[in-house]
Amino acid sequence: MSNTTLISILIMSMLINNVVLSQFLGICPFLGVSKKVDTASGMGAAVIFVITLASIICGLIYHFILHPLGLDYLNTIVFILVIASLVQFVEMFLKKAMPALYKALGVYLPLITTNCAVLGAVLLNVQNEYSVIQGIVNGIATSVGFAISIIILAGLREKMQYNRIPKAVQGFPFTMFTASLMAIAFCGFSGLK
Amino acid sequence: MNLAENTPLERLFNGIVKENPTLVIVLGMCPTLAVTTSAMNGIGMGLSTTVVLALANLFISLLRNVIPDDIRIPSFIVIIASFVTMVDMLMQAYTPELYKSLGIYIPLIVVNCIIFGRAEAYAYKNKPLASFFDGIGMGLGFTLAITVMGFIRELIGSGAIFGNPIGSLPEYAPAIFVMAPGAFLVLAIMITIRAHIINTIEARKGIRLPVTHTDEEGSECSSCAMRMSCAGKFQKVEAMMKADKEAKAAAAKPTDTKPADTKPADVKPADTKAADAKPADVKTAEEKPADVEPVDAKAADAKPAEEKPEEAESPENKKKEESAAPQSALERLKAMKTADEAEKEANK
């Protein structure tokens, strides 16, 4: 495993295969929590935090427990339980140890449990047969990609808040149109391959 | 159609038409966008989700008296994940091609908002048979919606119907429709058309149809899988943060004219929310100073009580002053906010 592969994983997961705009994972928070840049960056930070931790823990569990014992078919159940309890623990830990960080992230943590980006990133690590280190890099890159796209969308929505929009397009469809244009822009990154 | 509540047929109708999960409730967006590159993928994804949904609903409904309230969410997750694993393995064995093209999205059925939402909203509270058919109805509604979407994308994007290319159409097909941007675009257009139809019906009949989440209000939580269980926690905390901010702003503001205007720093969020929600009340109160005390106290609990006697002393003067400058703390905050916003706009 050389440094080049790590860097290519980083670029691939962050920009080319952007988790939201080309893999459609984590669409729910992407559309739901992108009204203001403040909340969007809070959500992005919380996702970075959780995905990084989840890919470390799930990577270790997979490589040292599930795979050696031939229990690969339990992946989904184990990972989702690990993520759900991880989110709970992180919430409790932050509440006690780092109240400031808890105040910043606390709102978003419970929303992340069923964010498919977390489970998706962990499952992709297994599917692509990444080692633990590669998995962690992939997790970080995926979540940074998520943060980038949600913050851009929130910025766009803030700017366009006072625009005149036909009634039928208001709200959800309008956000989808914006996301579509963003996805076209992100298609350009596939030239980086 | 008038069907008795909670009968199998009513449940099917409800899932497919009345509360179609994709088009009406706007749930389960991730698979909807991801796997609809062809109609066949849509059917495969839809049917596997239907199986998981029906079985998970059935089991959760059977176990609803056994599962304690506090740990119901982990229990749901385990039940759903078990069925998803079963479906995953069955598909790997019997439909390897479909399994390959759906890829990671099959295990991701676990976190599909539709399944979790139905478990929480329906199966946990209703009888097994009705829950089972609710699952089938919802699943078929989902299947229908994503198959139609897959059909459209496949037809435009790769010029084929169910994998059969039509003449020389594939040569001219804009491939962007089977790529990522096309997914957003097609879904946006579909929901726009639906919203337009609903708006037209509403305008013609003069009624308000129960539009669920396409409106701006409450859209923060609308597409989140956890919103059923978090019960608006997100919005509550956001309101709390807002109240904190306002309290700080009020404390920072020099108390020039009236000591009554200083807001206590520990403003309760609910109060400020109530105050925010009733700007109309405050205005009417201003117009009729005689009525000021009861309405104001109700609308803005955050205001200290000292203001009352002062207002009672000279209602006439008050009226004049009020017309000149915003009086209550609430009004002043609002004015401040608008000023801030105007400043921001100017800076831009």
C-alpha cells in the first residue's frame, strides 16, 4: 500500500465519487438540513466525526473478528448496530467531556444514526477490500465530500431564498433542481481520474 | 373510494395511491435516486424492499407488546437488518445479475427511511394482518414510483425499454439522464408535476389538500428518517439556540429608555417561540392600549412584569409613543433583526 493509492482513494471518494452527488448516499440530510450555512456546516462536522469513528471501529471489527471467523454475512447487522450505539456513546461522551463540542454537534448526532452515508461508507470499505488504514482514509474523504456538498447547497439556497419561484417548484423540487446542477458540476471532476 | 379503516384492501390502496411513500411522503430518496438507471433495476429494488417491508412490519407488529418502548428503535433495527440480510443472500444466490447492478444499495435497505418510518408509525401500533398489508401496499407504491422513474430515465437516457433498445434511438440519447444529475432532474420534475396538479385541484375546488412535505414549513425534518422518533427534537433545539441568541442580543443592547425592556438572559425557548408565533396579537394589542396587559402577557411571557404597571399608568401617552417607536422588547428585537438583515444585504 503506497501513498499514491491513499491519495487516489482520498480524491476519488471526496470529489469524483462524491458521496451525495454521484452515489446518492445521505440524501435525506443533504436535502433536509441545508437551509442555512450554519446548520449545514454543523451537520457536515458531525458527519465527519461519526463516519471517521465508524470506519475505524467497523474496520477493526471486520478485519479482526468477522472476517477471520467467516461471519461476513453478519456485516450489515453488526455495522448498523455498531453505528447506532456509537452515535449514542458519542453523544453521551461529548455531553460529559466536551460540552462545547456537544452544543455544536449535539443536535445533529441523533439524526445521523440512519444516515445511509455512514453505513454506505463502511460497507464500501468492505466491498472494495480496503485495509483498515485505507478504510479510514476512505471514511474521512467520504465525509469531507459530504460536508463540501451540503455546505455548497446551503450557500446556494441561502442566496436564492428571496428569489421568485413558481409555486409548484417551491421547496423540495427547487432544492432538487439545484442539486442536479451541482451534480453536473461535480461530473467535471471525473476528468481527474 | 371509501374503504373501512385498516382492512387489507384499504392498506394496499393507502400505500399505493393515498400515501405513496416516494411521491407523497417523499421518503426513501437514496435508493429512489440511485438505482433508477433502468426500469428493471427499479422493479428489483422495489420488490426486495417490499419483501423486507412486509416481513418487518409483520414481525414488529407481532412483537409490539413484547418490545419495551425505550429500546424499540434498536429492536426495529435488528429486525429490519435480519430481513435485509436474508434478502441480500437470497438475491446473491438466485438473481446474481440484479444483485450486481444494485450492489451496495441492497444492504442499504436497512437504513431506508420508508421501512423505519412504517415500523414506527404503523406496525408498532396496529394488528399484524393490517401491518403486513400496509407493508405490501407501501412497498408496491414505492416499486411503482421507482419503476416509472427508472422507465423514464432509461427511455430518455439510453433509448431503451426494459433493456431493449428502440431502433437507432440509443445513438441520440442524452446520457446525462442515466448519470447522477439526471436522477435529481427527473425526480424534481416528477414532484413538480405532482405539486402542480395538487395546486390546480386546490384552486379549483377551493380546498386545501393535505400536502405533506413539499412546502417550506418544517422541511428541515421532513426528509429525515428519524423524525418520527425524534419528535421534532431538531426543531426544538434549533428554537432553543435561536432563543439563546436573541437573549444574548437583548442583554448586549444598552438599556437606555426603559429598564423593563431588558430581557432576562435565561429566556425559555417555548416562551420566545410563543411570542414569535403571535406577532399579530402584539400588533392588535398596540392598537388598543387598554387591552395591552392580558394579551401581551400571554403573547410574550419573556417580558418582565414591571412593564405592566407602567403601561397601566398612562395608556394614552403609551399609544402615541408606540406609534413612533417599537415599544416592547419583542418589537425592538424584531426591529433590530430587520436592521441587521438590511445591513447584511447592504454588505453583500
